[in-house]
Amino acid sequence: MKNVAGLVFLLLLSPFSFAQEPLKVVTTVKPLQLVANAIVADLGDVDVLIPPGASPHHYSLKPSDMRLLRASDLVIWIGPDMEQFLSKTIQQLDTPVLQLLDGESEEQHHHHDHEESVEYTDHDHHGVDPHVWMDPLDMLHMAEKITDELSKQAPHHAVQLELNFEAFKQDLLVTDQRIETQLSAYQDKGFVVFHDAFSRFVEHYHLKQLAFFTVDPARAPGAKKLAHIQGMLDELEARCVFIEPQFKAEVIQRVVADKPIRLGHLDPLAIDVTLEQGYTGYLQQLAQNIEICLK
Ligand SMILES: [Zn+2]
């Protein structure tokens, strides 16, 4: 078609065609996408590998995922402690990869070495919690790593990437202060979470997490465990139990049914947070949900 040919010709002539190719970044989980997107901003696109509702602890790569990984300029993942399904693939990829957390030894493996599905948070919690996005200041450090890596891949964008990082940093520090203030009134209100994903958030804001139901969100606690949890909830005077949108919580609802304990929601994967709301919007959502339940 004549018109199409003309359009292509115009596009080739337009000054934009001389700009560099847009950056193509892919992250494994949504919270990382929110952070990387703040750094990349108008310079390109940041995709997310693991779809909403799927767990990074158990995922199988599809052929389309492989195409996405190969077509990207940079792949950002946490590391083998979080996305174990990706370990082999990463080693075989030609695409540059940024790993945010150093691999732990198998003995320290957070999500696989605990057979007990009920644990108190103040003991026997060895290993590193791989949910790194739950600590805002750790994430700031990782955003810096992302900025440096992208500047290496695309030096002509280095100045803009640095500006984007500075804007992200300012927004994050302000948000962090605001949440610190917001949650300071709840530091002595105990709660229980569904899976062990929030310890970094809890530590950062000095909250009182009493226990978690499971280290593996795909594995529901059995009858014996539930009885134990029931006793524990009374004993520890938990004010709230947080469930997650990704997992069925009937079992937990039954446990809490006849107790003066509220059910709240905490999403460890930022499923319904938009790119516009961003990482700070996600932190605010977590803080808001904690406040609503502990009030
Ligand atoms: Zn997890």
C-alpha cells in the first residue's frame, strides 16, 4: 500500500528514528518491575515474567517466557533463594542478568529447609528472607544497582537514568518517613501472617509479627498444625491475621471464626498495584492494610 510506504518513509525521516532503541527490561516479580520501571521510565519498557496469581516459589517457564527473556536487554531477578525455577535458565542465557541477592548455600535455603509450617519469628529463623522488596532501604540500594547496570548497557542514557534514580530516591525517602510515622502507633499490636514474606517490612518498621503459618505458600498447614495455631492465637493475643489474595484462606478463616481476631489482607506480590502507583504506592498499600487491621 502506497500510504503505508509513505508512513514508513516519514517515520524513517523523523528525528525520533535517530533516537536509540528503547530499553527492554524484564523482572521476575511485580514489585521489582515497579522499581525498575521508575528507573527506566520513558527510556523503554519493563515487563514482568511471573503472571499475577502465580508464585515465584513455584513457577514453570513457558516458551513465551523464554522468548521474552532472550529479547530483553537486561533480566533482573532476586536470586536462587527466590526464583529457583530460573537458576538453570539464567546460566544458559546470553542476555545480561542482574542478580540482586547473593545465593545462599543449600543448608541456609529459606523456603526449603523448614519442614515445620508454624514458627515463631523470634527464633529458628536462620537464612536470609529473599523477599527483598519488603525493605524500602534495601530496595533503594537495589534500585542503585539497577541504575548502574542499565547505564553500563546503555551509556548514552546514563544521565537520564541517574535523574530517574534521584527522583525515585526522593519519593521513596519521603514515603518511608511517612509510613514510619503512620505505623509507629501499632508497634505493640501483635499479628500473624500467612506466609513468611514480610519479615523485612516488619523489621524495618518495628512491627510485632508473632508468627507465620507457612514458609511455603503453596503448602496449607495440616490439621495438627491448625490446632497448634489455634492455641497460639489465643496465647499470643494476636489482633489480626493477614491472608494473601493469591491463596485460598478458608482454613484460616475457620481458625479465626470464633475469636476476637480480625482478618486483614497483605499482598506480597503487589498484584493490583499499577505502574503509575509504583513501588511507593505499593508500600503505602501495605501500610494502609496493616493500619486498617490493627486499629
Ligand atoms: Zn514467599
